[in-house]
Amino acid sequence: MTKAHRHDAVMDRVLADARREFPDFEFDRVGEQWRATSGQVDVLADSVAALCAELRTGQAVRRAKDLAAVLAEVHHIRADVHELASGNAILSVHYGLVAYTDGEKFWWTSPELSESGSPLLSSALTLKETAAQLAEHHTILRAREAVDVVRSELPLLADVILAEHVDPR
């Protein structure tokens, strides 16, 4: 296999991965421009990887907004979406109920404690399942006094945003 063919094989794998992860986007070669030195192929592969990371970030916000729409339409619950510097997105559903997404799955801290009294981490993959569980947890929190929610050590939106955006140095 020649050096040019090896470079082509690398780029074919990078493109195949990008197409598989983001089927709604078009990734394609442009003529023979990718027949290049290994350094140029590495730079191009890094560029495609950076583009995929950027698309993933947008994907997290889109998924969070989709979940907010399901919560509003099906469960009549209003939620706010916020993008984090990490590329994840958070959805503030209720005081003490903050859901995270990386664009694929959702996770959050349940207002109910485990048998040992420690916090439970909940997660779901589908919008419908996530919305249903969050609606149940929303109902639990609405029934509690606000002061009890604050004392419960559940994550608060401001704490999440500060932890994500403030440099501790």
C-alpha cells in the first residue's frame, strides 16, 4: 500500500465515523485534495474531529430543547435550556431538578434518596422516558417546601453554571 493510499484509508475511516455519528450532515472528499503528506492528513483529521465535537455540542442543546418541548407539550412543565462550556447542555426543570445531556443520554439527581440515604442518579435515553421520569420528580419537588428542597443538597442551576464557568484559580 502506498503512502497516498494509507492517507486515503485514514481519511475514509474519519469520514465513515463522522457520517455514522452525524447522518444528517454531508461529509465528502473534495477531488484529490486529501492526497497529502501525513502531517496534512493529521491536520485534516483533527479538523474533522473538531467539527464532529462542534456538531456534538449543538446536538446536546438540540436534544435538551427537544426534551423541553416534550415536557411542555405532554406534561405542561416549563424548562429552561442552558449550554455548558463542556459541550453538554442542562435543562432546569424545577428548583433542585437539573437534567444534563451530552446529546445522546440524559441524567439527573433524583429527589428521592436511596435506602442508605444517599442521592440517586437517574438516567434515560429516550425523550419520552426522560420526560416521564422528570415529570414524576417535578411533582415530588412541587409537593415539598422550598426550604426543604434547598437543604436537600440537590443540584441548583446557579451552582452548576458557576462550577462549569468559573475558573477556581
